[in-house]
Amino acid sequence: MFFIVVFKDEPLFTPSNLALIASLTVQLEQVPYVRQVTSLTNVEYLYGQQDRLVVEPLVQGLEAPNAEAIRQRARSKPMYRDALISADGATTAILGELEKVASMSEEMAAVSTIQSIMRQAEAESGKQLYLGGYLAMDVEIMQASERDVLKFIPLTIGVIFLVLWFTFRHWLPAALSFAAVVIALVWTFGLYAGLENPYSMMTSILPVVLIAIGIADSVHILIHYYEELSYGLDRFQAIKMTLRKMLRPCLFTSLTTAVGFISFLASDIPIVRLTGLYAAVGIGFAFMLSVVALPALLSFFRAPQRAARQQAAGRLVAFLDRLTGWTLDHPRAILVGMSLLVLIGAWGALRLSTDTTMLTMLKDDHPLRVDYAFIEENLTGLSNLELVVEGRADALRQPALLNQLDALSRFAQSRPHVRKTLSLVDYAKEINQALHGGDPAFYRIPETPQAVAQSLLLYEFAGGKELRDYVTADYRSGRLTVLFDTVSSGQAASLRRSIADYAQTQLGLPLQTTGTIALVEQMMDKVALSQTKSIAIALGLIALLMGLLLRSVKLGLISMIPNALPILLMFAVMGFAGIPLDAVTSIVAGLALSIAVDDTIHYLTRFRRELGRLGDYRQALRRTTHTLGQAIVSTSVILLAGFSVLLLGSFQGTMYFGLLIGLTMLFALAGDLVLLPALLLWLKPIRVEQQVALVPFRVGAQDYGQGRR
């Protein structure tokens, strides 16, 4: 893992600038976990003197340095250009490499110290310093995630509280709705932190998910409680009837939501698995508290009879009645429209890609993106590909293999976005040139094995050490480092494949590839595979649970249609808008499916009951939407409002997550209130006589409020 500190000044080679570079080099070497620091003030300079090779520091003595001589030395060495010094000689870099660290806290400690050193140097020198590298990126993502968690929780609570206040027109039910979910959130994060799990972008999403989804059960219970009160029941009777009718659907909605999250355990990405596990745990806590703590709290407060009657006859209910009437009058048109949406959705979903970068997870104006842009514009690329060549002992002392490696380096440098390559070949050429009086004509690989071995031996006898970064002591294996600009994962994968293919087909040179490019490529492959597995598992398990709940395989399969279509449309939006599938957006489909199906469960549970009571599909569908529509709309708006908070996040992935979940909730709302009734009316999956037998109806205040339902 590496980092890079960069600054620009003209002229660069002044005593004060060289002193600044030397000071930063020494201080950065003292940073915890830093293994090595390389800069213009500690690199080697090679030259020949009679029959021997001299290896000495590029800069000798800072008391009265010959700045012009140092500038000429630095710019004469191809290895330094675009790595330690820019082509125009105005920008320089200090490169640092960390030892293998055991935890994110160690990375954060290192970066914190590096940033403190940079701030002090900026204050003393008046120059602006820029920080880049995978280490800085990794830590910034972690720290931004922690900041987002602290920002999202109060914002989510505030936004959802406002929605609840407008729903119930009173602060008390809005406050009570939070009783269960806040306790569940505290328990979940207490468990998460207690087991010392790491924070990430997905961790910052977790509280929003738990608050927005966990509160749904409370809202359904409260709205049904208001419905029972509107039939004239007192608060204790209303609480009893609410639990009697809502316990089973709430249990199954929590189960299906938990199943959606549990499907994340099939992911190959550890943080995705961790998020899925704790989200499922939090949903379990929220359900348990919603059906225990909320009813208990309701029993202490006077029943809002007037508010309940007003809610039952509100404008939203009247609008839903008109919408249901239109839906039941035009089922064929709705199903034809659904077919067209499926075709459009499939077309857009085929355009979906996993082409992304870690850098683009941050907003365009993020300081780290600004630093990256400056470094790559003025110096070198900050992405690296490591190509490892292996052979027998002393294989890399053979001119034939070195020439193959040289050909591979030239091919790599001809690829788009590649800025620099470094390997044993560069040292072999420089040593050969130095031994021939610095003649540029000898900047090449020696022609015989003996000449190669002799030049490398002279380098070692002269005290040279940098070569050991690129070749093993027995010269059995070596590495070629390719530095390139920050590009998308697709472009990076294409670059790696083209270099590997050239090495194998044109040079017969087997390679092993490592570095950030290989890691990102592996992660993107895992993202695509994880998406497929999690959706397949979620669909299968949720369909099974729906069949068990509804006691009908046919009805269970039908229930999946208005929930699968929003997922397809979400993928279409991603495809058409160019939103990539990454570690964050990859979980949207499984999460959206597990959320969307909740309202479908409530709708179909109520529909079975109404169909059994009324014995007519049209009347049952009208009655179901009339009584349950407000709860479905309210929970959908709550989810939309809660997830909209993510648009204020530090990462583009987080913002996309909030946007896509919000759109999917709107699609799912239309699916439950328009498409599902049309499907049920068109297919009539349950015989009315059978349904009446399964769900007996008893008229009376205890069961249906004086028969007015």
C-alpha cells in the first residue's frame, strides 16, 4: 500500500525546496507503519569513474547545494521522470510505502500523522501539498462513512417525523412510531460496534435502512389502530383487534425483508455480507419491539377517536377510491402497459455495466479528487499494475529474458493512459550507460549474460540497494510496475488483459498480475456475481414465504410480478442513466425487493379477508384499497423520504443508492395500487367459494365493528 505527497514550484531546485523535500522525507519515514520513503533527496545517482561504478545520493549536503547541478542530474535520469519529477521539472513527489497493516485503525493513524506533517509543512513553507494513493483513498472512504452515519441518523429521524406528523396530524403517534425503531437501532449498532466491525460506505447506509424500513410495521399498526377506533371501539379493544389482524402480516413482512438482507450473505464481498447480516438483525429487533412496546405505549394514552374518523374519510382515501375504480375498469390496458414496461426495462437493463472506480465514489469537488486530479495532471498516474515474471535461478540475469521484459515495457507504455513503467530493465540500462561514460548510445541492456552479471555485481559492490525493489536476491523473479491514470474499472481491466495477452502470445512470457487494477477487477467480478446470487436467493425465498402466508402457490407467484417489475425498471434507469453497478448499488435490487414486497403482503392478506367476507372480486379490491391504501402510501412516502437523505451523502454511490431506492419505491407503490388489483381481477387466482370457507366471517363489533366493514 502506497501514498504520495506532491508539490509544485518554479523554480523547483532551490535550497529551500530541497530542504523542504528532505525534511518531509525524514518526517514521513518516522510515521507509524511506513516501511520506506523515496524522494529526490534520498534516491541513488549512478555514474562511471574509470573502471568502476559509483552509487551516491542524488543530493549531497543541503547546507549549500548546487541546485542547477542537482536539476541536471535529476532530469537526466529516465527512471525519475514522471515518477519523482515532472517532465517540465516543476513538480516533485515523495513516495511512501507502508508495511502490511492489520487494521483500519492503523491505516487511519498513519494517514492522520501524514496529514499533520503536510499541514505543518504548508504553514512553514507557504506551499500547497497534495496527497494521493490507495492508502489515502481507503482512509478517506472510511472517515467519510463515519461522518455520514452521524449526519444521516438525525436527518432521517427528522424527515420521517415530519411525514408521520402530516400522516396522523398529531405528534404523539409520530413519536410513538419511533419508539421501537430507535431502540432497535441502538441495539443493532451497539452489537455492531461491540463486536468491533469496521465502518464503510455501506455502514453509513445501515441506519437509514433500519429507520426507514423498521418503522413500517409501526405505521401499519398505528393506521390499523386508527381504523379500529373509527368503528367505535375503545382503545383496549382497538389494540387487541389490531394485534389480532396485524401480527401475522407484520411477522411475514419482517421475515421477507430479513430474507432479502440475508441473501447478501451469498456475496463474495465481506462488507456486503456484514451489512446484510446486521440489517436482518435490526429488522428482527424492530418487529419484536413494534408488536410489544408500541401496543403497550398506546394503552397509556387516550384514544384519538376524532382523528381516527377524520383519517378514515380524508382526501387521500377519496383519491385512492377513484384510482381503484379506474384500475378495475381498465385491467387490459394496465396489463398491456405492463408488457411494454417489461420490454423497455429489459432494454435498459442490458445497458447496465460494472464500469466504475473508487475515486468516482467521491463527489467531484471532494478534496481528495482535487488532489488526484492535480497529481495526475502534473506528474504521474496513481493506479498501478504489478506484473510478476518468474523463472529459474539467475533467469533475470539473462539478456534474452530482460529483452522480453523490455519489449513488454514498451508495449505497456504504448497503451492509452499509461504514464510510466519501472523494472529491473531500467536499472540494467542505466548501469550500462554509466559504465560507458554516460554515453546515451549505451542506454540499453548488455548483450551477453556475463556483461549483465558483471554490471549488476558492480552495482551491488558500489552499495546500490534500490534494485531490490524490483528483483529477488537470486534473480529468479522480478516485477514490472505499470503506472497509469485513474480510469474506470472496465478500462483498467482492458489494459491488464491487453498487456497479459501480449506477454503470452507475442513474447511467450507467463505473468502473474497484482496491484490495485487486479484488485478492482476482482471486486467488479464479485459485484456482478453477488448481484445475481442475491437476487435469485431473495426471489426464491420470498416467493416461498409468500406462498406459505397466502396458502396459495398461484397467489404467491402472482404477488411477485408487481415486485419484480420495479426491480427491472430500476435496472433500466441505471442502464439508461449510466449509473454503474458497484459495491453499494449492487445491493439495491435485493434490498428494494425485500422492501417492496412488504406492502404486497399487507394488501393480499387484507384482500383474502375482504374476498371471504364480500364474495366478490371488485368489491373486495375496492374495500382493500379503501382501508389499506393510506397505510401503503404512508409507508412508501416514509421510505422515499428516509432514503432521500442519502442524496446528501459524501459518496456518489450513496447518492445513487438513495435515488434508486426512492424510484423503486414509487414503482412498487404503483405496482401494489394499480398493477396488483388489475392482475387479481384478470386472473382471479382464488375461487370465491373456497376462500369463503377458509376465512369465515362473523358480523359484530368484536370482529368487524358492527358489520360496517
